[in-house]
Amino acid sequence: MKPTRLFITLAILVMALALSACGSAAASSKTSEGVSIPEITIKAADFSFDAPARVEAGRVKINLVNDGQEPHHAQIIRLNDGVTLEQLQTALQEDPLAALSLAVAVGGPGVIDPGLSSQVTLDLSPGQYVLLCFVPGHDGVPHLAKGMVRPLEAVVHDGHDHAPAPQPAANMTVKLRDFEFPLPSRIKAGSQVWQILNEGSQLHEIMLIKLAEGKTLEDVQAFMQSPHGAPPFVNVGGFQAIHPGQTGWLNLDLTPGEYVALCYVPDENGKAHIEHGMVQAFSVK
């Protein structure tokens, strides 16, 4: 995402939550130990989410498929226990920054270009969640202002007793800090799982872009300062913003090339973390 006001524009949209229709039921998959893991697919269009209304609480695989013509992501927030959508709406209208205390950012599949997909695994405690797309359109308006807002409830089924799903086997752990990614300069190509852990004092995320042939980090920075023409990169996913202490897992299938990891989250003064140096280039071989 590329927000300069991460949650501010949500204020005018919370009413849309009550109007969202229910989606299909969640599917499930099994680990090598035979433990069932709920799995849901979110289909992003221009400008809506097609997603289940409910998912079983616990460890959940979340797939995002971009069926639209613009880049999309699925930022997921959890309303604090006892907080209603109406309370969130009121707080956002009165003081958007103060309203952040009513919810926790728990991650989600990062920005992907049209035709691509992304997958993460999250631990969802029982409660009320909201899916959001903060990506701005060509007109500069965030997609959530065009309808990309959808509720999701994590529920516990009565009498459903099973062993907790094990943590995904991670190939490496990426620690999000104020303000850096301790990534290796070279990463092996292919399918892999990264555990994402926020060790910072602020919200952080890790977005991944793959550079076009012959392009550099300097080309990316120039484009972001003055966007025009085709971007010199492809959005290939990532892990959406999480609060300090939160963790989750990012599933990747990296092809050889040059990549950049970025954090678009703004700090309290609105300055994006990439402006604080939270950007790192790496190669995939």
C-alpha cells in the first residue's frame, strides 16, 4: 500500500460494512501432520472484495487473487473486543488517529498487480475483522473509498475440538524494525515461507516489488516521487501492516531477478517509513 493517511479515509466508509453481503464458506487444507487449516480466498476486483463472511478462528491461510485491472491488497484489522462498527465509525469521524486504539492491524496479503495472487498465514483470534484496500487509484483516490471494505468474522464452532495447527515451516524470519529490513542481499529462487515479525515500536509491513529488466532502486524512487508512464517494477505481494509484537507467515514463489522490499506505512507525522530508510534491494538467484 501507499497510504499517507493509513486509516483516515476509512471514516466515511464504515457504513459500507453493514451493507456487505455474505460470501462463500471457507475451504480448508491439511498440514503434513494431517491437521486441518481453514483456507479462504479473497478475490479483488475494481473495486470490491469477494470473500467469505466468516472463517474458523485460529491459524488461517489467506489467498488474494487480483481479478481487477489495478493493483490491490487486503489489509486486515481486528476490532478490539467489545468495539462495535458504530463505535469505530464515530471515533473515526471525531479523531481518526485516536480511533487506531480501537483496532489492531494483523497483516494480510500485500499489493499484487492484475492477474497475480498472494498468500499469507495468520493467527486470527475470535472476533470482528475488516478487509481494506488502501491502494490509490489512477485518480489518487484510495480503493476503500470506492467500496473495497468488507467485514470478516472469525468464529469458534461449538463442539469443534481439534489439535491446533502447527506453525508453517519458515525458510527464514524477517524482523521488521524502526526502520530497516535485515534481509540478506541474495535469496534463493523458488517457493519459500518467510515468518514476518514486527520488532519495531510502530506499525510496519513488507511489500515486495520486482524490478523491470535494467531498472534500479533509483528508478523506483524517481517514479514514486513523480509517477508517470509505466512503473519500472511489478508488485509481487508482501505482508500487510502489523502492530508491534505481531507475527505471521508470507508464502512466496520468487523468480530470479532484482527486487526491492519497502514499508509504505506512515509514522505519526505522516512521513512514510520508506522516507526513513525502510527500503532494501536484494537479488533472487
